[in-house]
Amino acid sequence: MNNGSVDKIVLYDGVCGLCNGAVKFIIARDKDAVFKFAALQSDAAVSLLAAHQLPPSDLDTVVLIEGNAAYAKSDAALRVAKKLNGLWPLLYAFIIVPKPLRDAVYNFIAANRYQWFGKYDQCMMPTPEMKRRILA
């Protein structure tokens, strides 16, 4: 990827309004195009999840694939924030909060995301700018 760095791929629920908004948010703040994306429902994501021994049926989490490592839930979200432009990397300070507590908050939001942010019938259609960063 860029500057010889390891590919960073964000796997997200492609029919979730919050998740699609998060992808757009990340792209807008990822000026160096560090991240690529794949909907959890895509063949690319299923293959990546299998390679990291993660269940392809768990659509309640965001997963960050970074080289040979996979991070889920709050770990993934915080690691993504750490790479964004602006003040967003400051959120990584929350990594000191115990993982069970961080993931409890994450799970609460994930359990309510469709009700609060909506659910699409199909994965979003990427804009031309987004297409080069979305894996199928």
C-alpha cells in the first residue's frame, strides 16, 4: 500500500446506516488513503475473516485487518481513529480503558445501530472516489 506500509482493511456491515456513515467519515479523514474497505457481506470479507479464523456470520462488529493481525470491536475502532487526520488519533487514549468495558459500550451501540441509524436493503453503491478503496 502507501509508502510500503501494510494494508489496512476495514470490514463493516454493508447494510448498516451507521457503518456506511463511518466508512464515509473515515475516507474523508484518511487523506493518505491508508484504509481500504469491504462489506462483511462481500466475498472479499468472507475470505479475509476465514484467513483470520473469525466467524463470517458476526455482522455486529467492525474488523480491522492489519497485515497478519485482525482487530475487532473497540480495538478496531480505536486503531482506525489513531490513523486519521486531525484530532481523531487522540481517541486512541481510550485504549487504556479495560477491553471488556470498551466492548460493552461497543456492543450496546452495535445492538441498537439499525434502530438508531437505519438498515439498507443492500450494500451502498460507492461513489467513483470510493470505488478504488472498496474491495468486492
